[in-house]
Amino acid sequence: MLKQDDADGTRSFADPAFRADVLAGLERRPRAIPARWFYDRRGSELFEHITDLPEYYPTRTEVAILSRIGDDVRARIGEGRAVVEFGSGSSTKTPLLLEAIAPSAYVPIDISGDFLRASSKVLAARFPNLLVLPFEADFMRPLTLPRTIADAPKLGFFPGSTIGNMTPAMATDLLRAMKASLGEGAMLLIGMDRIKDADVLVPAYDDAAGVTAAFNMNLLERINRELDGTVPIDAFRHEARWNDDRARVEMHLTATRDATFDVDKRPFAIAAGESIHTENSHKYGARDARILLRAGGWTPVAEWTDPDGLFAVYLAEA
Ligand code: AVI
């Protein structure tokens, strides 16, 4: 089905997987739509903005850790590794690592080919002597990496606490898939956000400027834009909740009044107070993180944190 893209007036195809996830997510109780659908163009821009917010400590804290540990990481991993990044790479974190360890090659893996190619181009221009091999794939499953790097030992890189957006079961599966993809002798450098007081965690996901609210609400706008939706946006509000039992911040879109709407010509009704669960962001204490890594088949060998213990970066070996 052709759909109008509000952002630039061009026409694009509605993703059938988006339609299927939204329809199934609105049918189920409790209602839930996977967080990966946040990241259309507008959502990605809003996420970039989130990473600069005063309340959102993870990005700047992890960047500060990575800026400090380069020599130590280099000494621990040895020479000649190929860096395999799970995700397209960030314009700040990836160069920090590449500068520090001077790898033999860099392979960013992402399911979104356009984004992957654009960010790889920028990186290749910045590191003209580095072999950059963008690889379009779903890294949640074991992969056969490009043959060019077959003989190099690998360093997997998974910053940003993105692992926190998965349930522990999914995170364990992903760690195992990474181990299988990276092969013998691999190491993994991974960022995880730590458990802390709810009065720090909740504002990080419900900032005063309302950027995270806009990021969450954009999902409803995307449904209306791409799936013939009639969701009354003003009948929902953004909510961030700390779920202590599951050690995670949850984001919800909570109905402020009873509402009815259509998506893809299917009718839905939601009662005031009911919510659509849109994201989990799990937080890991020091021991929890090591247990998770071991459950995923990795042995932790080093860890670094910031002076306030907000965020941690782990190095593990296969
Ligand atoms: C991408 N991910 C690690 C972010 C997080 O902190 O869970 C996504 C995010 N959601 C709201 N703010 C940031």
C-alpha cells in the first residue's frame, strides 16, 4: 500500500511487519507495540535530541567512559582485531573506539540499509585507511560475516545499553547469537545502564522539555500516517514507570479518556487509564550484568564505570 510520508512529501510503502506488529499489539492485553517502530525518520531525530537532554545521562556517561578506557581496552584485546558493531554506529562512540584501538577492519551491521550506508560513508571519510564493510542484516540471529575478515579475531561492539531494550531472555539469545557470529577467540565490548534511584531513572525517560514524550507519541502519529490510522493523539499521554520487580523503566501511551479509532480499517476501543506499552529499558546492577553475560555465553574480563556508578562498559571473552 502506498502511503504519504508527511516529513518530505515523498511516497513510501507501509512496512507489512509494522502493520502486523501494531494490529497484533493493539489486540493483545496488555497492549504492547515493539519499541523498534519508534525509529522512523522523525523518531530517529527525536532520539538524537534525547541523547543531549540534561536528564538523559546514559549517552554522555558512556561517551565519557569510552573516552577514558581506550588504552586499557587496546592493551586487553591485542592487535589486529576486526571491530563488528551491532547497529549502524554512533557518530561519537564509534570514532572513539576506532581511534583508540586502530582495528584491522570495521563491520557495522544493521537491518536498515540506507542508514547503514550513510553512516558508513561518513566513517570511511573520517578513517581513510580503515577497511569499512557495511553489512545489512538482522543481527538478532547468528550471521556469516564477510569473508574478508574471516581470519581476523573479532571485537563485537554493542554500546548504548541497547541490550536493555530486550527482555533478559531475548538479551541472552542475542548474546549467544553474537558469540556464534563473531566466532572463536572473539571479545565483546558492551554498554549497560545501571540500576539507580527511580527519581533519576524516571526523569531520564520523562524529561521536562517533553522530548521523550514527543518520541513516544510519534509512534501514534506514525500509525496514523502509515497505517490509515485515526488514533486521537490528544486522548493519550506519555508515561514513564519504574518497574522495580523487573528492574526496568517502561514507557507507555496511556489513554486519558475513553477513545475509539481505526487502524488499517480495523476498529479499536481503549478505556481511560488503559495503556499501550511501548518500551522496556532494563537496568543491570554489577552482578546482574555479569550473570547476563555468562548466561549469554561470555566471560566478563573487565568493567569500567563512571565516578557516580551510573553506567558501565564491560569487556567479555567468548
Ligand atoms: C536506545 N535505547 C537504549 C534507549 C533507552 O534508554 O532505552 C531508548 C530510549 N527511550 C527513551 N529514551 C531513550
